Amino acid sequence: MHRSIGAAAAVLAAAALLAAPALAQQKYGPGVTDTSIKIGQTQPYSGFGSAYSTIGKASAAYFAMVNDQGGINGRKIDFLSWDDGFNPGKTVEQTRKLVEQENVLLMFDSVGTPTNLAVQKFLNQKGIPQLFAGSGATRWADPQHFPWTIGWQPAYRTEGRVLGRYILEAKPNGKIGALYQDDDYGHDYLNGMRDVLGDKTDKMLVARQTYAPTDPTIDSQMVFLHASGADVFFDISQPKFTAMAIRKSYDLGWRPLHLVNSVSTSVDQVLRPAGLDKSTGLTAAIYQKDPTDPAWKGDAGLAAYVAFMKKYDPAGKPEDGLNVYGYSVAQTLVAVLKQCGDDLTRENVMKQATNLRVQLPMLLPGVVISTSPTDYRVIKDMQLGRFNGTMWQRFGGIVSGG
């Protein structure tokens, strides 16, 4: 009997010795310790793109909540979110400091197409994850050329297709006037619409006007589009310019079918400054729950989000869709880091980010986060909504822009 116990003890001891190295084999990349994970980000906390800065604040608040709950596998998130003023040159400077001086594990949800573009090659050459870039540019879903970059929101070209299909349904003989930012952001939306219109494009797209992010006004562009006789306004602009376009269209007495892009659907940041009465009738493709929509009364996901905002981001407005975005994209990063376990290398971060399937509580039912090593499009489905003067009222079912 004693010999059996002794043999068993010997076996257990040997197993423990074999297991010890395995347990000790935590794999850490830069910025990771037994107690923390250092994450980098750039945001326009100043400058013309500052309306987006609430995204970074909401994400920071979410990470604070996660840390209060014990962190991720026992590690707290050390979140460094620095101002770049929406200036690509400043983005390069700040990103280099975060990578080379702060040794962050990864860059997370930095906002802007030109700003992310300015650092994409640098981050890919260095093998640093550029996770969930805060832009819907198509180039964030190009694993063949940029395997270290992945977006999050629906691609602008995807959204352009969704809106293009709606134009064909609602105004099959419509005349389209388009306003767009003259860069990848604007061209992706326009190309998505072209994908759907096909050989009707030349006939239907009767007027195009561009703007630059530094333009003080878009009055002349709006006057031109109004004079074109367009009865569909394809408005591909950032929040500041969307608000201008809504007001100017109203002042001109121009009442087209006005389609706005999802980056400018915030009631608080865009529609209220433009005038809720002037914004009534706008149409957009959406993918998140609108906290003001009575349809979500009693929804557990919304209740948890509102409670989070009240406790961790009391200066933020729960009804602001940009806060919903910041909350949800932060949840996505946490899901990736949890999947990493104790292998917190940059290589494994990208492996987990590109093998993800998650249903987030503030995304519309049916909109699922799903990635693979060959499909870097994180969110692919949306639903149309029309602003009724108070909230975005959804209509139709979930549609794919694939």
C-alpha cells in the first residue's frame, strides 16, 4: 500500500516537473508583463476632426472598467491614447514614439483614413498590429499586401454598395449629385455606389463635387449640386461637413433624397448642430443600436452600456453613436486579448484578430463580427435607417454589402 502511494507520488511529482516549464512558457511581446498590456492609439483630440475624440474617451473608459474587474487574464490594460490633431504628419510622429519609445504591443483604433494610411507601411514593415483602424477604407482588408492591418467598421465601399442598391430601389431614374472628400475615404464610397449602378452610372451621376478636410466651407459645392437638378444627394462627408451640408441644403430649399454615410450619423455631433428639423428624412446605413430607439427598451445590452457610461464616462452622452462605437470596438479588442491567453506576442495578436467570431451587445441583431486569415472585413452587414427628427428609424432587414 505504501509502495503504491509512493509510486503515485513519484508520478505526480514528475508530472508537475513536466508541467512547470509549460506553465512558465508565457510568450510576451513588447509592452507586456505579468501584470499589464500596453496599447497605443492616436486620436484627434484637437483640430477639425475632434468630434471623433469621444471614441477614444469611451474606449479608455471601457478599459478602466475591465481593469477594475481584474483585467484580462490578470493583466491590466495600459492605454496610451495620444492627440494627433487629425494631421497625418503628427500621426507619424506620435505613432513612432508609441512604438519606439513606449514599446506598445499594438496600435488600436487610431481614427482617420489619411492618418492610418500615413503609418500603415511603417507598422507593417515593423510587424506591429494595426488593429481595428478607425476608418472604413478598403485597404484595411488587404491581408496579401498589409497582413498587420485590419479595420473594424463596415468598409466604405461595402456601405457604398448598400446605399447604391437603395438608390436603385427608391429612385431608379434618379439624378445623383455626390459630395465627397477627395481621398481614399471619399473614393471608396463612390466606387461602391458605382459597383451597383454599373452601366447606369454615367446617366444617373449628374454632378460631383469634392472638398478638402481643411476647407472652411462647402457652400459653393452645395450651390453647384443644387443647380445640377439632382434629386438624390450622396453625401460622403465627415461630421463637420455633413452638418454644413444639411444646413445649406435646407437654406437652398433643396429637398433631395439625402443619403449620409455612417460616420456622420451621430445625433449629438452632427444632426443636432445642423438642426434636428433640418435633418428629418436623412437616410443612412447603420449597424449599431441607437440608444434613443424605443425598440431597445428593456434590452440587456443597452442597459449594460448605459450603466457603463454613467459610471465610467459620465461626461459622455450615452445617446451619442460615437460612444457606442468606442465601447464596441474596445469590447472587440478585449475579446482578441482574451483569446491570446498567455501568448501575448504580436504574431498571436494578429492570429486571434483574424480568427474571430463575436456577437457584441450593441451591434444590431444579425450583425456578427467574423474574420478569417483571408477575410479581414470585420463587420459586413448593415440595415437602412431614416432619421425621423428624434432618432434613426430602421426599415427593411439586415443587408450585406459584400
